[in-house]
Amino acid sequence: MENLLFAKEQGFDFVECMNIHIDEILQSADLTETLNNRLRELPMGLTIHHALPQPDNDGKVAAFKQSIQMIYTWLTANPGLAQVLSFDTWVDRQASLPLLLWVLEMFKDMDIPIATEDYPLNARDAESWKEAMAYPHFCILSDLAHTNVRLCDTGDQKIWCLWNEGENLPLPAGDNSAEAFENALRKKPRPIVEIHIHNNNGLQDQHLSIADGTADYSKIVPVLKKIGFDGLVNIETTPTIHGIFGEEADKILLADRDLWRELWKSH
């Protein structure tokens, strides 16, 4: 709840809530009422970031379904309080498709985009998920730092979901220029409703400041405008994973906020 007040005071339009936190809130009537009131009174937007579970893990699937059902019940009673419900896809994507379809069907009459992070990357992926593609509220959350790692990959990337799958084409693998980013984003087969911005060395998902890495956001911002992106921008710079906490971490986050605003305004 404190993050809502901090975000509002610092001029942010929305906050992202991870599934473990929204679950904790929705299990308490008092916390749920506080959340509802804060979102309405500030006002403040909210996105919920979840993860598709490993489909052969019965315990995780059961917990996932319970969580999604709580979110659905909450939004049914409080329409409009969340702007995007998104999901990591760091598991067997084909095997987890039935769970995604279950979510899409549940929320089909609710005015909220259901987005998967990064995937599908291209028309080939869309074909493998063609049942999901039939739902008009199915969208994409594009993590631009993940895109940077995949564009930089020339075959040495160890993490399978960060492998280069031809996003640069017709440019060669390893090219993370503005043109390569445009190629990657234009290959997305569904609308991009949200982006995550942070940075890295092109090899690891480091969640560095947007100015401290190999992704050149001064070149990426014009690409976003060129393709007509008008969705939510989530700063995912995470100083805490590098041992930086408190006011120093806040300074880094706010510096990224200011830099992003400057880049967006100047292009």
C-alpha cells in the first residue's frame, strides 16, 4: 500500500503488483477494502503480473487457479481497478497453453487485456498458440531488456527463453540496433499493451538502469513511436538485486523516470 502513495507522490500513473502480493491482499477483506479505496481516491492505476505455472505440478496449478479466481472475483465486483493482467511464460509454453486458454475464457467478458510477456514472438509462435489468438483481449507485454538479450544472442545464450529466434531478421543475430528492435516489435502478432524497461549487458537479465547497458533507449523510443505504441510503460530497474536499497534505490528509479520522460518528450 505504501508503494501506491509513493508512486502517486512521484508522479507515476500506475504500479505493478506481483501475484504473491495481490493474493495476500485479496485474502484479507480489510486489505482489499484499503486497496480499493486507495486506487479510487488517489487515483492510481494497477497492473497485475502473474506467471503461468509448470503444468505438471499439481500443487502450483491449484494455487494458480485459486489466485486467478480471486482476481476474477475481485475485478467482477470492482471493474476497472486493474488495467492489465499479465503472465510470465518461463515454462513449457505449449504444455501451459490450456491454462492460458482457461484464463482467457474466464475474462472474455471483462474489459481488461490479458497479456503474456514477450511471447508469442512471431507468426510461427502465433500458429502454435492459435487458440489463444482467437481471443480479442489477448495481448503482449514486451520486455525490451529481454528483447535486447535475444537480439544480442549469437547462439551462446544458456537460458532457453532468451534465445534469439530470428527477431533481428533480416538483420544478423547479434545486431541490437534500432532497426533490429523495430524488426522484433513489428513481428509481434498481437497488440503490445505494456512494455517493461530496464537494461543489461546483452547477456544476462540484470535489471540495470535504462542508461546503464547495451540497449540504447534514445534509439528505441523513436521506434516505439514509429510503430504506434501507446500502452503502459513499466520501469523494471531493480537496484535491490545489486545490493542497493532504501533512498539510494529510489534515486535510481526516479532518475530512470526522469530520463524516460525526457526521451519520450524529445523524440
